[in-house]
Amino acid sequence: MPREQEASQPMVGGRSHSSGVLQHVPFTLRILLVASLLVPLLVLFGAAFYDHRKLQEQAVADVDRQSAIAKEHALKVVETSALVLDRIEDRVRGMSWAQIDAEGESIQRWMLSLDESVAQMISLHLVRPDGRLALLSIAWPTPDFDLSGRDFFAPLREGAEGLVFGRPQLSRLTGIVGFVAGRRRTTPDGRFDGAVMGSILPAYFRAQWQALDPEGRTDFALLRTDGQILAAYPAGADELFEAPVPGEVPEMVRNPPASGAAIARFGSRGEWLTAFRKVGEHGLVVSATRSMDQVAAEWWRNTAFTAAICSFVALALSLTTLLAIRRWTSEQRIQQRLFQTAAELRAEIARREVAEAGLMQAQRLEALGRLTGGIAHDFNNLLTAILGTVHLLERHIGAAADERVKKLLGAARDAVQRGAKLNASLLAFARRQRLHTESLDANELVQGFVPLIQRALGETVTLSQVLEADLPACRADAAQLEAALLNLAINARDAMPRGGTVTLTTRLARLDQALLIGNPDAQPGDYVAISLRDTGTGMTPEVRERAFEPFFTTKPQGKGTGLGLSQVFGFVRQLGGHVAIDSTPGEGVVVTLYLPVAEEPPARPAAPVPPPPEGMPSLARASILVVEDDERVREVAAETLRDAGFRVVAAQDALEAMALLRRGEQFDVLFSDIVMPGGMTGIELAQQATRLRPTLPVLLATGFAGTVEGGTDHNFEVMPKPYDQAVLVRRIAELAKARGVSVA
């Protein structure tokens, strides 16, 4: 009998039992019920308010303290640089430019030794009054550079006192970014006589700031009072100070307080808490910035934890109060409702036991699925490393391999392939396989697949069909659905060793919430039901409860793997459908697949895909960035590509790979794993890398055969693990060739 209909709530004395329970409840019990909900709620609001204020105050204290430390460090660096410039001035004081030119080589060597003794300096300069470079500590003879057009030279020429700082620029000699700190030279009568300058490393400040805040919660910046950023940490922190009107500079940058910190909230990308401190009298400002989104996120985490505790307390108090109400009501009506309540109670207990049993089984299968998916992912990495090693051994041994070695390597390769098939079954159960869903006509698919099912059942089994007319289209993966039906047919055949009858049925069914207890993947509504009924030995309740577990089988050893029904379970649940087993020992089994109804008509068959080109390049002149967190897989993949002639740079996670790309490293193809630690997946890495370099080809790999974090709409090619090394090399070569790299 179909089980898609749910009985209505039992009635007592012409009205529902739940409405009668609260009809004559004493006022004190009602107040207690309200208090059990209201008191935890008030505690939650109070704790959230206190925590919010505390976190806000802590954020202000943190940026104030960190800005003070950063300011002292910046002041030390600037004053050290000023002392260095003083020493150069002392060295050439009273000398004319002709004398300086005459002693240029000895002065340059002295400047070089002085430069090397100061870690924050890149180079030291002597500049003529016309802006031409006279001496440079890191080069002899001095290159002919004209600095008169730089932003720092005009203020020096016009009489600026103290140190003048230029914007960061890339050095043409060293390839290092630095900013200039310079002081004007004057003749005895006070006329401008050139300048003495030093180039300071912004990275020196960033290293100190990183040590000050290793968790990266605070952004730091060193700015001129005109708003020009000289150093920022981390990358992108300079965007915090974009003025709302072009050309404007925040007031706290132009006029910072002489002592202490100015703290305010502003920013174009969200709300930021920033502390500004003036660096001595040098026209510089240090800022420490904390994102209020971080503070809000921490507050939400704390509030969620408090809410969970309060919810638990409220639930416990409410349940206790409801139990008291229920007991009071029961005592008042025990005589007139004794017989009716007994029957209703037995029915309710039976329903709850069925629901709890279904829920426990679903939870057990869900836990098994999570465990199986994680193990299968790691197992795929191991298989990838083993298959890659076998491939490398075959290539390196080559013709020198004897028959025994070839046989052993072939056995290893076959074992990996069997392991990959087993892993695919586990991933299907874990609902992590890749599905190609489409709108299907279930009747058409069943009718087209009946000949193959009949051959699988054998001649001793009779196959009949009962197909409902005007059946709506369903949403499924045709290949996976056919494989599921074949698995069910084989199980039915094995359950009928002396033959019997198998009935294949399609119909439209409606499932309600009660039937979907323990199945969060499906929603109440209409489904296309495909049932396969056999007349075999059936299942006991104990066997039926474990039927979907991987590797569980009642067949003799060597007759089954125990993965058939687990694959069917994972496939249907991944679609958002439902699967049910009805069985009585000795009366056969009915397995029903409930597939979601499709909104669009059935899809037309796709055009055949041409086979991939065969062959593998023996040499490739291209640079490949390999990103893989598993060390064994990374080494095998890198060695395979190097063996094929590629230049390979390997990174252990996405953050390291992005650092290489931002640093300017040139690559022709990015090959990355998808699931990696460090807070960034391979999909996110590919998206950021292509934004940085739009023409960079990307090839991804994963040990999960299906969806992963980041979604499936990323439009990047994904290679499942374990992958054949020859296929990997060939695909990399094709991507490099498509980009225009020469491949031999």
C-alpha cells in the first residue's frame, strides 16, 4: 500500500487534544511558561549589549596601542636615516661640486659602506642643484639620472626645512621599491646647493608591522601629511584612505595631533577604526586600522554562543513547564479520558518510534557519508601519488625494464584503477560525485533501458512494466539513474536464485514532511517515483536498517561489494530526492526512487563529443605553477611535468601561489588542487589569478568527484583524481600551446 498519505491528528471529544490541554491551565503555570522564555531572552540581550560595548572599547585600545608602537618604530627609522644623511653632509661639507667630482670614487665607496651598515636603506645619493645625480652609493660610475622632476626635489629647491619624503618608486637599478628621504644642501650664503638623499625600504616597516600584529587583524600605513602613502601593510591597506572627494585628504592626516592619537571611523569599503599619530616633526603620520567587520564578526560569534546557551536553558525551562502543564491537565481529566488516551498514546509512541528510528538511521548514514567522503578524498590523493610514481618509473626505466618489472608496474597501475573505482563508489555514497543533471522522461528512459535490465536479470526472471501515462519530466543524471536501476536489478536477481518476477513501475507521488524525516536534502512536494519490486527472499528489519551502509552485504564472500545500494542512496539524495525500501522476509523487496519533478521539458540528446587527441609531448617549453597541499602529490606532479620538459614552480597552498603571482612571476599555466587549507580554495585561487592575469589558463584537480566549496559555476576545467600522468602532461601542453607557448 502506498505510504505517501499521512493520517490527521487524532481528536478527543470532538476537539484536538492540544487545544484542550491549555484551555484550563492555571494562571501561575502560564506565567511560568512565559518567564521560561522571557528570562533567557533578557539575559541574551544584556550579554550581547555588554559584549558589544566591551569589544568596541577593546578595538579602540588595540589600535591606540599598536599605533603608538608603530609610531615609535617609524620615528626611530626616520631619525636613523636623518643621522645617516648628517654623516654624508659632514663628509662633503665645504666641498664644491668640482671637489666632490674629483674625489667621487672614494666618497662613493665611503657612502656604500655607510649604506650597508643601515638595514632600512636601499641607497644613498648626492644630487646637484640642477637635479642631476652626482653620486650613488650602489653604483660607480654614477648613472646620469635627472631627479629634478621628482615630487621631492621642488620642495628642497624652494627652501623646505628638515627632511622631505618622496612617493615610493621602483628603482631602475635594484628593482626594489623605496621612497626617498632628502635634505637640502646650502652654500655659506644660504643658497640652494643640491641635496643629500637616502632611499628607504617600505618593506622594513612592513616587517615590523607584521611582527607587531602576526594575526593580520590590523592594517598599518605610513603617510605624508598630504595623504601620499609611503608604506602599507598588508597589500591593499592603502585603499582605506581614499578621499570621498578627489584631491581631499582626511583632516587627521593633514593635521594630526602633536601628541597622542586621533581615532575615528571612516572608509570607502566599510566601517574602519583608525588611529593616527604624528611621527615627530617630520611631516609623517602613522596609522593603525582595524576593520569593524572583524569586531562585528567576533561579536556575532560570541552572541551566537550565548544564544545557544540561552536557547538551551529556555528549552529546558519550557519543556519542564509544559510537562507540568501536561501533568496537571492529565490529572484533571484522567477518569473521562483514560480509555481514549491509552489508545492514542500507543499510536503516538509507535509513530515516534518509527520517526526516531528513521532519524537515527539517517543520522548514522549522514555521519558515515561525511567520514567516507573525507577518507575518499585523502585516498584519491594517495592514489594520485601512487599512479604518478608508477608513471615516472615507467618513463625512467623505459626499455631497460624486463618483463617482471613491467608486470609489477602493470599490477600496480591496475590496483590504482580498482582503487579509483572503489573510491568513486564511496564518493557516490558521500554525495560528492559530479552529476550532469537534466530534464528526463522517466518512462522513455525505462523503456529504452529495459533490454539491458532483462539481460542482467537472466532468463529465469520475468520483467514486467507498469508505467503511468502523462508522467511529468524528472530531474536526474541519466547515466547515474541507469546505473542505479541496473544495481537494483542485480540485487533483485541475486535475491531470487530460483527465478521470479520483477516489476518496474513509474508514477507521480507526493511526499510530506513526515516521510522525509532525517532527509534534509529533499523538500515536501511532488516526485516522480520509479519502483522496482521483486518476489525474492526479502529483508529482515535489521538488514533493512543497514542496507544503505557501504560495504554491508548479506551475499556470500566474493559475490558482492556492498556498494550497490549505497551508490543508489548517495545518487538520489544528491539530486535532492528520496529513496525508500519496503520489505517483508519471504515476500520480496520494493525499492522506490523519488526523483524531483523538473520544471522544464525533457532535454534533447547532446551531440557526441569528439575524442581527445592522443599522444603526449616529449618536450614543452612552458612555465607551470603547481599548487597542491599534499606533499606527495605535489612532488609527483611537479616531477612528472619537469620530466616532460616544463619549468615547474610548486606552491603548497593558494596563499603562497598568489604571493608568487603578485610578485610578478610569469607562468603559462596554473595547475591547482581545489580543496586546500589556508582559507582559500583552488577555485578562489583561479578566480583571483585570472583577475590578475586574464589570459592565464587554469586546470584544476580534486579528489572529490562532485561539488566542493566554491560551487560548480566557476567555468574552470576540473580533472578528477587520481589522474593519469600522461593525460595531465598532454592537457597542460594543450593549454600552454593555446596560449601561444611553443611546445615541441
